[in-house]
Amino acid sequence: MDKYINLLEEFVDNKITADEFERRFIQLFKGDNNLQPGTEFKILDKLFADVDAYCSDPNLIEDPRFDIDGGQLQVSAQETLNKLVKLIAV
């Protein structure tokens, strides 16, 4: 989980852009052969759905129910980070 937590921290601390986060998260998530079904996967899969819904150009957002902007993606990343940190602290 360290790879995910580090990436999430970079994004929520504004060290990387939403576009950079999107690219790196998709690469990490899709290439993670060690991720097993369970709580961690469910948390990250929810974030994956939000990353998939992310649209970098607000002019291209057709339906705000299905498309999110960088700010909304950052909120989702913060929520995910909080859940992962809480999960590994148990």
C-alpha cells in the first residue's frame, strides 16, 4: 500500500497535477499483480472509477453526474488516503 499512499500524498499535497496523478494511478493500479480482492481493492477500485470519470478540460464535461474535475478528484484521493491510512493502522 505504500506506493498508493505515497502517490495519494503527492496529489493531495499539490506536488503533482491531477493529470499526472491520473496517469500514474492508472499505471500503478492496472499493473499491480499483488493487489488481492478485499477491503484494500474495494477502496482503490472506487478511486479508479473516479480517476476514470476525471476530465481535465471543464469544457468537455458533459454530465457532472458522471464526469469530475481536478478538484473533485483531489477530494476523492483525500478520502481514499484517509481510508487506507486508517486501514493499515488497525
